[in-house]
Amino acid sequence: MAVWDELVGQQRVGDQLAAAARAADARVTAEAGTAAPGSRPADAAAPLSRSAMTHAWLFTGPPGAGRATAARAFAAALQCVSPDRASAGPGCGFCDGCHTALVGTHADVSVVATDLLTIGVKETRELVRRAQLAPSGGRWQVIVVEDADRLTEGAGNVLLKAIEEPAPRTVWLLCAPSLEDVLPTIRSRCRHLSLSTPAVAAVAAVLVQRDGITPAVAESAARAAGGHLDRARRLATDDRARERRAAVLRIPLRVDDIGGCLRAAQELVEVAADAAKERAEELDEQETEEMRTALGAQPGGRMPRGTAGVMKDLQERQKRRATRSQRDSLDLALTDLAGFYRDVLALQLGAVADASLLPCADVGDGLRRIAEDSSAEMTLRRIDAIMECRDALERNVAPLLALEAMTVTLRKP
């Protein structure tokens, strides 16, 4: 299976990356002076190199579009060593270069995927240092930053210097939700690729073919997830994920009075905390045990002297990660809530011919009840309140206060 097969519903982006990978391969082959069987001469490959390949790329798109997947697939194609790449193109998915790049063990592919709130100057300087090195065994030195939008201002300025003066065989692959999430000085020096949300049918087909999920469940999960492949897979396979989503979609039916609003806000906080705790427990335990072993602690025994500071740093990191995880869980819940009111608006405006095809069709009775009891203007105000709540959480407003203000606005006047 070629690496481009991982790009669900992104044919245009896949074609552009495949062309760039071919140009990169021709360039490396020409510089090495050893052409692969059937490849074009260096002078024929040169125009393609200039037009299709560059040293810095910026992948943008909504959650679930596959930004990181596209970046990793491109990284694998750049390291492809298949003997058939001259005819079939780089990115076979099976050779040693492709396989190690995809699983994260390639020596010349560095992936930064933070689970903290920000990426700081210290981490960025280490990436820049690595970017100046020549490839140790692969064809390119590839740096993938999956969360470029989380770079602090100082970290962005450090990265800018490296992109302005790139090493000959280094490629930067940056991922962010939108162009506005990246410093203008950085995005102006990158080639931009915009990914779109995959179609529901494409996501459902992947769930059926790769995960063995029944077509009906796959289609329902893909529609509920709004085309987000990973979330669709969780909804199709995890009962707790479905229960949390159902709890969120019941919120509009429970905000008839102030008491109901406050209880709904508290429930949203608890749902997010439960989701974050579920993701963190296993990882925290594994990290702590690995750190204890590395520091020489015996199973069930006390820590050696002088290691308290190291364990404290680990605990602080886990605490920051939990904060980020809870914030992400809240944002997902608010996205589901906004989707509910979007479907309500579609019903009120008669914009859908078949209500069963709406993402929130599984709570169709609730959709119809809210649509009949309110106006389109009120629905738009409620969606605005949800967006304002998301913005408040990004500004570090106390979650419960932000959610209480939002649920009061959702209440029927």
C-alpha cells in the first residue's frame, strides 16, 4: 500500500506531494551521481525539482483533515529507497525507508507532537540543531512539527532563522489548523497545502475496509464525527466515547431554567475531566514506571537519593498534559454542541431534504423539538455563545465560569 493511500479524501494534496517526492528523489539521485534504473537524467529532473520541491511546507486544515498524516506520508516518501521508485514513484510504503519513517524509528525523521500547551524555545533550538545535520543514513533530514500553532513567539523566531537559512538536505514540515495560527514571517517562507474535511462516505469506507466495522455503524460514526477519521473510529469502537457524546447532545434539552443551566455546565466539565483522565491514566503510569526503572528504583522500593527533582519534573509535565487534555476534551464537547445547533438551524431554514443524513440524526427528536420551540435568530445567538465560550477557554478563563455563562445563553428566553 502506497503511503498516499493514508490520505483519506485528499487526492489533490496527494498528487502535489507525490510530484514533490519525485522531484526530491531526482535531485538526490543526481547529486549522488547514481541514477536509479529507468530514472531521468539529472538535467531533465532539474526543472521539476525547482517547481515541485522546496525546503519548507505548511499543512493546514480543520481537525480530522489529516494534516499530520499527510506530513508523515510525505516524510516517508522522501526517505523511500524502493528499487521501483523510478517508475512507480517514491512512497511505496513497504521499503525500509518508508516503513521506519511511518512507525517513527527512522534516524533522519524527527516528529514533534506535543501534548502540552506550548512548544518552547528550548525544544525548538534542539530541532534547529538537528536540522543543520546531514542525513545520517536516509536521503533527507526531515523535521515534522505537528503542532506548529503551539509554538511560542520566541520559539517561532528561533524556527524562522532555520527556515530562512536551510541546510541543503533538510525539509521542514509544519502542521497547523490555519494560516493565521502561524507567524506571518514563517508562513511566507513555506509552501502552503490546504486540506479539507474528508467526505463521510470516504471515512466510512476506510472504517469498513481497515477496521472491519459494519457499513451501517461506520456510516453513522463517520457522520457523527463530521468526517474526522480518528474520532469516527473511536465512536464506532468505544462505548464510553459514544456515551460522552450523547451526554453533550442532551444539554440543549436540559437548560430550561437557571438550575438546569448550572447543572449542565458542571456536567460538561465532568465529561471533559473523565475523558482526559481516561487518556492520561495509562500513559502516566507507564511513564512513571519507566522513569523509576531508569533511575534505578526497585519495584515497590524507595527512589534513590537525588532523584526527587527528576520525578517532580515528570509530575509537573503530566499535570500540564492533563490540563491540555481537559481543554481539548472541552473543545470537542463544544464542537459537538455547536454541531447540534447547526443541525437545528438546517431544519429551521429547510436546508436539508432528509434529516436522517444530519450529523446529529441520532438525536433527531431533540433536534426537532428545539427547532420548533425557537427561531433561526435564536439558534444563531446560541451558536455565537458556544464560539465565545471556546474563545474564553483559549484565554484561560476558568472552565466552569465560561460554561455557566454559555449555558445561561442557551436557555430559552
